[in-house]
Amino acid sequence: MKNSISIDPNTLSTKKLHSILLSAVAPRPIALASTVNNKGIVNLSPFSFFNVFSANPPILIFSPARRVRDNTTKHTLENVENTKEVVINIVNFPIVEQVSLSSTEYEEGVNEFIKSGLTEVPSEKIKPPRVQESPISFECVVDNIIHLGHEGGAGNLVICKVVQIHINNEYLDADDNIDTKKLDLVARLGANWYTRITEESLFEIPKPIFTKGIGVDKLPKHIFSTSVLSGNNIGRLGNYKGIPTTQEIEESKILPEVVKVLSIKDNQEKLEALHKIVKLHLENDNLDIAIKILFCL
């Protein structure tokens, strides 16, 4: 029995394909874009087709897609095409309901700041106002707009160069760096679903560019002989800085917990017991001990 389905996107309706893409490619950060039209009328709208793409120059890109149902374009796209300016306001949990309300398709000329109850604050270098309640706001000039198609669902990549940054002091640590734990960001999933980045959901992984891990291929082959070690466990072991020395391995063999395992006669049982010890040390952030024990067999 097949454990997956295979789909040619050309066989799907745009609505169905849109649903699959938004549910699978997630979570997505949210750009709350504030713009003005040629008459100076303000518009505010959120977009989850959004990310950062460069630091030098500082470039953010978001995509106001053409509406699937009737192939119309959004006021935000029309505004940035005409004025070449936008403020990208970052969205966190304290304002997510107001941000959702601002996505309502009001008629042209309606100010979503007023409808959502969010507060306009003058920008310093561009005309569109920023959102006072947003933890971080980026004043941007529009470098380019790339139209990906002319049918409903087609994206329009708005390439924005950051010219001014505003960060609420509430979200800085003692060194004036952004504190991820305080930020309380939210992100979009499929349908009506969102996710919240709380301290409890955060975890850290050492960057391989700093440790230059030895790689899974350098680990003992018996790591695949049981189901004890998960892919994440194996990945963490492969990120270790080097293969343990013979002396380090011999010293690990005399540890009481290892001596007990090595005395087991059945080889499969021995491997499972050893892997359980390794896994326990990994869960306790003792990578240095875990990998030395792993090499004891």
C-alpha cells in the first residue's frame, strides 16, 4: 500500500492547489503592509507570502496575489505600483485579531487603521504611516515588482528596500538585541489556522557553520540498527566537532552505565540499551558524553 499520494498540479483547480500550498508551506511570517494611494488615502492589509531575502542591501519581499475567485488585484498592490513606498509592520500575538480584521475587503478609500483600531504613527522617510502597536516596523521603498502571472492566484513580488527601522524597546534585551522570547510572534498556516511562537515552543540547534559537524556518515553504522535514535538524534550526533579519540572511547567504556550495557550477550539487545543511554544524554544536552558512548560499540 502506498504511503503517499502524487499529484500533478496541472490537474487541480487553483482553489485546491492554493489550499495545499498554504497548508504545506507553513508557518509563514506575516507582513502587515501600510500604504497610501496617489491621493494620500491610507490602506492597511496583512500578507503571509512574505520573508527577508537580503541584508546587504536590506531586502524584504511580500506578494499580494491576485484574488483566486475573481482575478482582481488588491489595493496594496495598486498603491505600491503608484507610490513605490510601503511600511512592513511585524505581527505578534497582542495584535493578531486586529490584523486579521484589517484583511477585510473593504471598499477603496476605507482606512483599515480605523476599522481595526490600530494606531497610525508618521514614518520618518516615507509617506505611509507605520503601526504603533507593531513590535517592529520597516519603512521601505519599492525597488521592483515582479508579476508572476495574470490569472487568479498569481503572485506579485514586491521587492522592498528597508530605509528605516523602528523597534519597540519592550522587545529588546539588555544589549539592545531583539529578544525572541519576548517578541511573541505569530505566523499563518492553512485555512483559519495560526501558530504562536511562545517561549515553550522555542528550541536551539547549534549552527553547523560554526561546528563543521563530522556528518552522519562518520558515525558508527549501528545507529540504524535500532529505532531508538530519531532522525533529530542522529542529526545532532552528526553535528559533533570530531570523532572521539581512542582514549576518550576507552574512558567511556568504564562508565558504570556502559559497563552494564557491554555485558549484555544478545547483540540487538545490547545495541538498543546503548542507544537508549545515548538518547538520554542527548535529551539532557550532553552531546559530548553521548557521542563517546556511541563509539563504545
